[in-house]
Amino acid sequence: MKWMINKTDLRHNIMQAMRNCQYRYQHTTTNNEHSFTRVVYNNQPFPRFHLYVNEVDDKVIFNLHLDQKKSVYEGQTAHSADYDDPVVTTEYQRIISSLNG
């Protein structure tokens, strides 16, 4: 699920805003997207929400999905993920609420 907001709509920088949404920073990709995750169940690595955040000009672009399990093949990024599932929509609404709260 993708969406975009104005940078001016954020009360904090991206890192702090995502921490406030209970997301952990993972890494920054080669195309400057910040990768964040949030586990669904305590102490279980999967399933987890995976969020990419990219700042472009005066916009912040979010790309959210739910990783169901770890990549099966070594060195591959392909995995079982849901992008438009109702649980992803609910998480999107939670993030928006947290960013606006």
C-alpha cells in the first residue's frame, strides 16, 4: 500500500516519527529509501509490517506491506507478502492516526 503526505504535515523528522509509530529502523537502501519494521507478535520475527519511507522534494512517500515469512533463498529479497490485505489497511490507518496525533 502506497501513500504520500507533505513533509510539513510531520511534527518530527522521519526517524522520530517512525519510532513514535513503533517502527524500528532497519537500513537505508541504495535509492535513499529508509526501511522500517514492526513485528505483529512479540518476540516473533514474522509476520511483520515492513515500511519503506522516501523523501522526495516536499513529499514523504510511504510503501507498506506485511511480510509473512523470511526469504526462502539466500541472497534473495523475494518473499511472501501482503500489500492490500485488510490488516495492512488497518495498519495504514494506525500509522496515519499516530502521525496526526
